Amino acid sequence: MMNIKPILAATAILLALAACGSKTCHVSGSSDYHQDGDTLYLYTSSESEDASDTLFVKGGKFDFTLELDSASVCFLRYRKDSIDEIQPFFLEPGEVVVELHKESGLSRISGTKMNDAFQVLNDTAYKYQLKITKLVEAMPEDATDDQKNELMSKVMSFTTILAGEVYKTAEKNIDNELGYLLVSNPEMLNEEQVLTLINKMPAKFRRRPAVKEIESYLRDSYKGVPQGGKISDFSAADPTGKKISASEVIGAHELTIIDFWASWCGPCMNEMPHMVELYNMYHDKGLGILGVSLDTDGDAWKEAIKKTGALWPQISELNKNSEIARQFGVTAIPYTIVVARDGSILTTGLTGVELEDFVRNQLQ
């Protein structure tokens, strides 16, 4: 059995950069549970079954130095409690520190730009892993359906937050190997996010086979509408049961925000006061909002609308497999699509200050 370290460690693959001159990478390692003589295997190619180097622990330490022509991601493979462990990290010029700990999730990497950023993401993943584990362990064996649904809602909320952190990290590092790693292994990103990130990548990354394969697949399968295209009409019932179509809301305003949300989504509920403020500020200047809820509990949905004051048109299919969400490739919420009066998509995925700035600029 192979137990892979938190987040995306299963993505341990070698990434080649264009040659940038020979530079030194020194890796200082430590372990709080390996014995003298224990073996660690260094892999710098996912395509090879043979380790690139063999390291031996002595006094709880190990280290090695490499002259690099390019940055890359590599991984250490070792045994712990009869289980294969994998610790990925980046080989880049500088001093890289690798700390292996017996307690799962506490191993750390640091010392260089990509390794530091990757560790921050790992820490976030581990934090939410602990939260989810605690919730699951507290669930009684005879849990009711309501208790199970509440657990699932919280887990989905945590997953949405984590997905947002993965996207932000990939975007900030889109010009280096960490960004490439996250984009080429997009388990937590939705289709539009991946395509958006690929469009921001330097050409040298976009030419890599893994990215070309992902982009080709998504271009063929993605059901969303790219910016500049026109939205396809859709409709669903409002809280009173009246059917409302997107076109009638969009056609009544200079600018319309289509807001995908749910009462069980923590980040959505945190964002809602900002949406209410935005609506109050710009509604008289031509702003409309159409809420599309992914709730399945009608009472919870209606209560959330009342509680937050989100009194613009709201619709929901009250179905966990929302056809509207699927139509636009929405896999994480909150998620917004901003459209003009003629249905042209102006931008997607904005929240908070970025959304407010965009609305203000458009309506001015």
C-alpha cells in the first residue's frame, strides 16, 4: 500500500524547464523516526522505475547536492510502518530543507520559493483534512439522514475553500514548476479554472505533452461558455414555485451577475453580505443579480435567502445534480458569471473586491 503525502503528492512527476545555466541545489534532510542505515530513494523521473539516487540516513540526517541545468519536481520514496511513503519537493537553486516526521501530515519542505509555496498549500490541505476527520469521527453510528446531510454539506464547504486555495496558488505560480504541477494534476479544479490557468501559462509550459493533452480534452468536453460568447438561456422555479428564465432577468439590466451558491456552502454565506451591499449600491445604476442555488432542501434555501437579505430573483432545481451548474461547468461555489444585457459573457469567477471593481468599471 502506498500512502502519499497531503496535497497532490500523487502527482510526483518530473517537470523539465528550459536550460537556465548550471546552479547548485543543496538538500538538507532530517527524519525523526528513521534509523541509521535506512534507505531513501530519490526519483527525478516518473517515467523510470529505477531511482535516480540512493540516500542513507545517519544520525537522523541525510543530504545531497546537485548541479542543476533546470528546475524540477522530484520525490523521496521510503518505508514507514511497512507502508511506502512519498514526499515530493522541488529541486531549484538554493538550500532546500526536507523534514520527515512520523506523524502523518507533519513532514515539511522549505527554503526556496516553490517549496515554501507548496508547503503553505500542504498546510492548508492538512488543516482541512483534520477538520473533516474530526467531523467524521464525531458522527454517531446511528446518524440520521439530516446529520449525514449536514456532514456532507460541511465537507463540501471545506473542499470548496481548499479548491480556491489551490487555484490561487496555481495562478500566483503559473510561470514556474509549482503552477505547472497544479495545472497538470487538476483534481481540485473545475474545467473553466483549468482552461483559464492554461491560457495564462508561458508557451514553454503549454507545449508540454501533459498540458496539451489536458487542454485538448477540456476543449472537446467543456460545456461552459467562454468569455465573449453568449449565454444559453435556462430556467427554474423561484421560492414561490414560479418559473423564471435567465433571459428575462438579464434583459432587464445593463449588467447581470449570475451567482451560483447554496445555503450549506460556508464561503457562499460569507460572501453574501458583500453581494447584498453590491446590489444595493448598483441596482439603481443597472445591476441585476440572478441567484442559482445548488440547495436540495427547499426550506433551508428559503431561510438562507430571508436571513441574508438576498432578495433578488432566486431560482433552484433543488437537485444535487443541477443541470444548470453542469451546463456551465460549475463544480465549486461560490461562482459568478457576469453578462451584458445581450447575454454576452463579460467575465467569470470573480468574487469580493474583484467583482465590485469589475461592476463599478462596467457601469461607469
